[in-house]
Amino acid sequence: MRSLRPHTLRARLTLGLLVLLAVSCAAVGLAAVVELNGFLTSRLDEQLTEAGNRFAVSLEHKEEPKKDDHDGDEHADTRRQATGTFGARLVDGTVTNAAVVRPTGTLNVDLTAADRERLADVPVDGRGHSVGLSALDDYRVLATQGLDGDVLITGMPLEPVEAAVHRLELVAGIVFGAALTAAGVAGALWVRWSLRPLSRVAATATRVSELPLASGEVALPPRAPESDPRGEVGRVAGAFNRMLGHVEDALTKRHASEERLRSFAADASHELRTPVASVRGHAELALLHPGPLPPEITRALQRIAAESTRMGAMVDDLLLLARLDAGRPLETAPVDLTRLVLDALTDARATGSGHRWELDLPEDPVTVTGDAHRLQQVLANLLSNARLHTPAGTKVTVTLETDGSTASLKVHDDGPGIPEDIQPGVFERFTRADRSTKAETGGAGLGLSIVAAVVEAHGGSVTVESEPGSTTFTVRIAKA
């Protein structure tokens, strides 16, 4: 039933209009039918009163007809009696005589037991009552007291009244049905024309909702046409256009801020590479001094060299992200992804001997189009992430598969998993699952953001599914 309900405002307004009109037509039709039926029945009662009980009185002393005699004209008084007039005489509640006026005279009526009971139940109050006689039809009857203590009943058929009422019902049904149909078509056109400005607002809102507003420069569609501001639709269109103006201003400022931030990150990263390399070089040169150095100085120089190396790697990562954000094109060449996986897993086994590394490759090599160096960095970051954030003895499985058009790389481990509150932002920059990780072993939280940025630059996608005992990173890239 829910699927049959109208969903659009236009359909609801049209349906509501039709329902109100149908209720009004039904009320008018019902009132007309009831009024006509009452009026015609009242006229029939007047005719019964005017006719009196002459026909029924003529049956009061009527002789019983012979079995083969169905005509009683010589005994019944049919003067000034309309065709179809019914007369009956009851003695002690029992019908003794019953006849009906026909064009050729009177005709005795063979009443059923049920008909006799209905006639006996008619109140002797000089008022009209409706009675259904199976031997004849529906009649309007009037009962009066006879001179001999009997009851005389005179009746007239209700068929003319019912025929008139039924005809009115038929005419009303046809007229109201045509009116509803015409009103439905005209109402739908009128509502559609009246709601055109609102439809344009909805179309504009739909186009805006389909735009990628998260990042980058956004060009909003033209504003919705505004109508009479005195109406509700005009006010909605005006408010919507003002809102779009505010959104456009905010997006423009956000884009300018992002561009300034990207430019600063790229410039700062580029400018920091030289001094960081210089600091690391001087520290290493000092460690090569042939003379003896105090242990504290040696330790300090070693820490300077280590931190300089770490800072250099961070600067390189930031510079890469800034270039990817700026849309710098990557190299595009056929890349043997199978060979990259083998090399990355070999390096991971060398640096993470405490883990169990497994490999699942297809029989045929898998080739994609992209930048081999950056894809190698993706693999290295995923495997390094699995090694650094899982305890020794964890099983890490690298699976490469293809469905014909897409290559899928999965890195699965049975470690403790990623905390649930971290998962939504795991690919954001500077996100770290364990903020207490030591600087010597932990990264800056840029590894997975680089993975996401490089994969997206290749037109692919990366997802993660994690729970205690099972974490899987899935990279999908179109095949060459």
C-alpha cells in the first residue's frame, strides 16, 4: 500500500483536490437522491389520501371468485383508480381479499404467507408505509379501519418513484464522473503550472547535490529562476538562491585557502630538503672525526643524524602529497604489479623477520598502467603499516587477483585490528592508531594518506575492513 501513495507534492495536491471534489459530489448526489425520494414518496402518500379506500371498500362485500374467475370488475369499484392500485381487506389480522387494478379491470392477487404477514403488520394510522410484496413489487400502502371492524388497505406501486430515483443516480454518476475526470486533468495541469518555480528550485538543488564539494574548485550551477516574492514558492526560490550565494562564497574562500596551504606545504617541503640534508651531513661528518669524542657528544650526533633522516623522509612525503594535491601528473607506463608485489614482500621479510609473510599470486602476471615508483611506495607503506602496528608472530598475507578489468591487491593480517574510532579517518594525514608510539619506530601518520592519494591519482580506490583478529586493506586499480 505504501508504494501506491503519491510521493510528489504535485501528485498529493491533485489527489487532495480530487478527493475533496469527490466528497462534495457524493454529498450533493446523496442529498439530491434522498430529497427526490422523499418528495416523490410524499406525493405518492398524497395520492393515496386523495384516492381514499374506495377500492378496498369495494372488496369488503365482494363475493369470492370462482377458481377459473380472475376478473372481479362486476364486484370491485375501480372508478378513478390508477392502474396498479392495490387493495386488500383484513379480518382479525387475516387477509380475506386482495386485488390490483389492471388496464382491463381488477385482478385477484395470490399473496404468499410472507406477504400476508407484512400486510397484517401495517399500522392502522392513516399514514403511508412502504411494503415489499413478492407477488407484486414494492408498494406504498395506507391502512384504515373499515365499517365492519375489518382493516382496509390501499396501496400504489413505488416503481415510478424508484425509477425516477435510479435515473437521478445514473445521471448524477455520469455527470459527477465526467466532472471529476475533467477536474483531475485540469487540476493536474494547474498544479503543475503553479509549481513550476518549485520544480526549477528542486532541479537546481539536485545538480548542486551531485557536485563534489569536499575539495577543489567548485562551479555552482546557475541560480533557480525567482518568481513572485509575495508567494511561498517565490520566497523559497529567493532564500535558496541566497543560500547558494553564501555557499559559493564559502567554497571560493575554502579553495583559495587550500591553494595557499598547498603552495606553502610544497614550498616549505622543497625549501626544507636542503637544510635537513645539510644537518644530516654535518652530523655524519662529525661522527667520522678521527679523534675521541665524549659519549654524550657521540650520542647527540647520532640522534641528530637519526632525526634528520626521519625529518627528511617526512619532508619528502609532504612534498609528494602537495604535488598530488596540485594535480601533478604521474608517469603512465605499463607496470608489472606481480613483480612489484614480489619485491615489496622480499623487503618486508628482511625488515620484519618476526612476522609470518605469505603470498597468493595468480598464475599470469598482472599489468596495470601507472607510475611504478609510486605504486612501489604504496606496497611498501601497506606492508610497513602491517609490520609496525602488529606484534611479532602476526601472519600477514598479500593477495593479488584480477577479475579481467580490475586488479585487486589485498594486505591482510590477523593482528589486534584498528580501533573503531580511528577507522573513519585512517586515510587522513597525521592519523596514528597509537599516539604513544616512539618516534624511532613510528611514522608521522602520512603513510596511509600517501597510499590513498597515489591510488586515487591512478583512478583507483582503497578501503579497509578491520576487527580484532582481522584487518584487510584492499587496493583496486584498472588493468592496462
